Amino acid sequence: MSDWRAVFGHDTPYDEQVDGIETAVDTAREGGYTVIEGACGTGKTMIALTAGIDLVRDPDTDFERVFVLTSVKQQLRQFETDLETINANLPADWKPVSGLTLVGKADVCPYNRENAGGIDDGNVYDRCETLRDRTRDLTGEGGSTTAGALVSQARSQQIGLADSGSRSTAGQYLETAGEPTPYPPEIPEYSEGGPVGSEVEYCPFYAQYLEDLPEDEGHASEAVPFDFTEAGLITPEDLVAESVRHGTCPHSVMGALLGSVEVVIGNYYHAFDPTTTAAFTGALLDESTFVVCDEAHMLEPRVRDLVSDGVADATLRDAETELSRVLQPIRDDRRGNRTQGGSKTADADLVRAELNDTDVSIEELRRTLEFLQDLRGELDRRVRAHLDEEFPNWEADLTSLEDAEIPLRDPAEPAEDEISEWATRAGFSDAVWVRAETVGAVVERILNEAEDEEKSRAAPAVGRLFGEWYRQGHTDYFREIELERTWDDTEPADSWRRAYTARLALYNCVPSDAIGARLAEFGGGVLMSATLEPMDAFTEVTGLQYLELEDGRPVAERQYGLHFPEENRESFAVSLPKFTYGNRGPPHEENPTRTTYADALAKVAHVPGNVLVGMPSYGEAEWAAGVLEDRLEKPVLLDASSGDEATESLKDEFFAGGGKVLVTSLRGTLTEGVDYSGDRLTAAVICGVPIVNTSSPRTKAVRRAYDDEFGDGFAYALTVPAVRKARQAIGRVIRSPEDVGVRVLLDERYARDSWDSVREYLPDDDEFQPVSPDMLEFGLERFRSRLE
């Protein structure tokens, strides 16, 4: 009998929470998944945590941990808060539930956090790997370079500096997270009496971690320098503080904790990114894990990005250089210009010795180099041809160029891509594509051996892409050249490379196989969001339907509506002409469609308090902000495509002081995962159905692939995701039982049943009253009178 009420963090659960928890527990016991669409206030995070922890603590199940995945920082904080609430209310004789929040190396490396030791955000990953490899190499030699000896040396270097009297003792210790470490701010070096310049840098934090690791068959968690079983939730700051106090590596400690804590909180990268799972979180991907996918409406697009691939032209260039550096000593040797190695290149003997241990030949290296050189020439030709056609005289003004896609086949007709066809015509066999990954790995090994430094090389990444390019199909995958606006003064003034970063892209149009295959590795779990409808489309595009039909793993669906007082909200679907480009034209054009939308926006924006306006794009947001500035007395704030810092500043300005209007794109970050509770938001209004640009080659390819896979590409690939975007934005208004607000959808597709209506995708469509523009004003007046 489940004892989940002992885990539940509050006195009395909602009816929806009782149903959700018991459904999730029962379904997971059968190896299945529960899909929950729950409006704000349902308590979805507590449902998922309670069900997962109950299963983990039940000795009759195989579950050992809960793995939470969320794409929104605010939701990550919510899981942390709910876990702390659970721990605060557990029975007195229960141990706290151990939890860990995952972050990257940049956030926990003591040197990077303090910008010390020559390590910063730009090099922390490469420097970390190099220092770890050198530390392992030193400790593998034994004698005076055991892990303990290296730690002692680093500590003695610190003492020596302090005793020199050059600076105060306190100033010689690296400090971070409010804790002094036992090491200097500089990276320590080991030298065993060799000549000057033979010193080897190493990481003392990692050396201490290696020293703490148990011998033989011991578990890595034994290297954790604190009792995590009694610690409850371990935040990143707690992790760093506890680790550096002991002098050990926080990132390594985080890895050691992964398989031992009961709740791990991360993001989609930690479960679906091939690089991250291979290097870090792979131990979590098995049947002993209960997985929670929060904000699951974003699962499909986020995973599509993670399982798509591509390499930039600059990476191709670097791989070409790496291959040349490996082959050059062989050329010199055959010409009689034999060199004796060096710090930045391999010598002929080293290259031959390394190749003798592989099945890669010198001829194969040469052929791969020739392929790379010719491919870059073909890439250059195609980019120039595209620019000549689309932007005549483009060399005269590189600053006017725009981002672009160059499709390598007709997006609507699956066929072999033009780069593959070119390679065949040019005489490059299938073997060049297939063997490129092996060649890249050998090149990396040779260069690392020659330079005595482990670092990221371009050749392996290029090789992996070539292998996937050859193996993957031409319906589910779309190949194109992406051109992204940048600026590089080092390139010639008339070169497109001065204005663009070009990228060969292999785009996964249908990621359902990748999502379903990964979900199949877990023992069961919960996928949840406020916007999943229609459920059948969601279970298809995430592969859940396949798991149920083919693997016999149950999938339970639950939908819980908004249960806050209905009298606190008004909801309107206004029958205005469709807000499509064909109707509205460009933003500078005045026409009846734009006039009617401007009038309706102004009516909603006059509502007292803060008003959020969601537009299909940033360009349309700029138009709406200009219209409202001319018609309103309250301040109008415009969100532009910008970095996190600028967005946070704008949000703070919106929340401060009296009523304002915030205009943003529905594809920005201010319409999802932002807390507008209380008096932070009184109204939200959405213009149009935010369907992405249907003329994009990539969008056409996805639509065609979804036609083949699911039967209705336009609905699955375009309409359903667009309505979810609108629902996410409109859902910012009512966040608690006390909130009072108005929600407005402008576009006849929300209001009427027609061939292109989206009303069926609004699960609470009965709440959104279809009204004419005139009746909107009446409804808003009724709402205003309620506020007074």
C-alpha cells in the first residue's frame, strides 16, 4: 500500500493531486508514463516529486532516484522549493530526501568562479580536461606523484608563498563560495628536478578527489567529503562550499553524487544531449530512474535541436589544418626534410607509430584531407551563388546581408541532398563519409600525443557529422547550409566569410524516435505541462504512443483545468480578421486589418494595471509598441531579441511602480516560465496564431516529414505548437486563487469554427467567449467595474 501521504509536503492535497499522484505511482509500477496537462495551481511539481519519492523509498520497487528535467529556470527553483517543503514536513523518524541540482563546470570550477589561474568562461572546459588528464598521468607514475603527494605539494606551495612575506597569508588562498581553499590562486606545477620549462601543471582539487576515491570496487560516492544522506537538497553553492573546504573538485563530487542522491534536478541536456549523457549523466539513464519531464510541451523542439547536428565552415577549416599538421611530417620525411618533432606538431615516427596501432592508413588521411579541401570549395561556391541570386552586388555592402538558409534539396520532396550528389560526381566514395569519424579520432590522438595536451579538436566533430550525414535518411532528416550574420574583420573585405558564419546542418525533422528511445531507457515517469492538448498529437510526437503500442508500457493521461474562482477572470476570443501576413502586410503598411488590431490592443491596454501584449514576432512587437505609445498615457515597454541580462532588467522595470504595457514576441522568453502572480499582471492579449514562417525551407521539410509520419504535417508541425505558445502567454495572468485578470485572444481562428479554426485546441474553449470587437469593449468595461 502506497504511503505517499507521508511524503506529500502539505497537510491536505487537492483532489487533482490525489488523482495525479496515485495515477503516476500505479502507472510507473507497470513501467509506464503519466501525461499530465494541469493549469497553474494544480501543483504539478508536488505531484511528480511525491510520486517519484514514494516509489524510490518503497523497497518493493526497483526505483532508486527521481530525475527531474525542466527547460525553465523558474521551474527548476520550484522543484527545489517543493523538495525543501517535503523535507520540512517528513515524519520525525525519516531521513531527509537527498537532492542535487546539476550545473556546468563553469559554475562550480573554483578557478573559473574567481577568474583565477588563467581560467575563464571561454576556456574552462578545455583547460579542465587538460589539467585532469595531466593530473591522472602524474598520479599514474607513482612515487612522488601520488595524488596525495600532489595535494601536499600544492598546499606547501601555498605555505611557501605565505611565508615569503610578499603578501598577507589570507591573500594567498583562493577563496570561493565564501570558503577559503587550501591552495593558491595560481595553478600549481610539478617538477622533479628537470630543466626550467619542464614543469607540469595539474589541478590540486582533482588530485584531492583522486586521493579520496576508494580503491578496488568502492563506490565513487565515498569520495564525497560530507554526509549527503543527511544534507537534504544540495544546491550548487552548497556543493562548491563543502567541496573546496575539503580541497576537492566540486564538479567531480557532483558526478560522484549522481548515482546516490534520491532526486537529481537538471535540464533536457542532461538526458537527451548525446555529448552530455556520454560524458556525465549516463549512469542515470536506466530502469532504476523515475524521470519527470517538466514543461513537456517544449520536449519535442528542445530535443530536436539536441539531436540535430552540424559543423561550421570554421570547424571544417580547423579540421583541414589538423589533418595537414599530421601529414606534413610524413611529406617532409619523404623529401628528406626530416624534423625532430616539436611542441606544436607531430614527427614522422610518431605519426607512423600511432597509425600502426590503427586501421587508418596515410592514404586515407590524404583522401580525407582532399575531401575537406574540396568540400570547403563547394561550400564557398554555393554560398556565392546564393548571394548572387538573392542579393545582387552583395560585396558592395556586406552589412545589409540577412540570415539565410540554402536548402540542399527541395524541402517538400525527399531526395538525396546536393552535397552528397556532388561528392559522388567528384569521385569521393562512400568510404570517405563512413570512415571520417575514425580518421578524426586518430588525428586527435596523434596531435594530443605530440603536444602533450588534451584539448578539443575539430576533426572528430567533423568526422561524426560526415558519418551521420551518410547514414541518416532524407525524409526524417533535412540537409542545408545555414548562414548566420556575424562580423569578422580578419576576413577580406569582399568575402562573405566577413559577414557570415556558414554551417552545414543535418536537421532532425522527426525527433519522436530519439525521444521515445530515451524514455524507454527509464523505468517510468511523468511528463507534464499546462499546455499539452491535443494529447494524441503529444503522445505521437514524443514517441510515447509507440512505447504503449509496441512495448506494452502503459501511458495514462490526465487533464486538470483552472480551478481558481471563475468570477476573478474574463476570457475573450475576439473575431477579428486573421492576423496573417497576407491580411496585415508589412508593419509599415496601414490597412483595415492593422487598424482593427490597433483599436483592440488599445482597448485591452487601457485596463488598469500591467498588461502583457504577445505578438507573432519581434518585428510585429515593435509595430504594436509604436501604436500603443500614441494611444496610451501609461508607459509602454518593448522587448527586443536580446540577452538574459537585458530581458531581466526589462522585466524588473515592468514589475516596478504603476501600471505599464509590456510588448513582446511570443517566441521570446517573457511569455513562458515567468511569474506574473499577484498584481504583476492584470491582462494579457495575444495577436494572431503565432505560426512560424511557413516559407522557411526547414519548416517545409518538417511539415513534409510530419505528413509522412503522422498524416497531418500542418497541424502537428505548425498549428499545435503555435496554439501552445499562445496558451502559455495567456496563462501568465491567473496564477493563484487571489489573482484577478482578463485574457484576450485576437483572431477569428480562436473565435469561430471554420476550416482553419484553432478553437478545438483550446481545452478551456468554453471559457473564451467568442465576441465581436464592439462586445470586447463592453466586456472590458464590465471587468473594469469589477476592479473598482
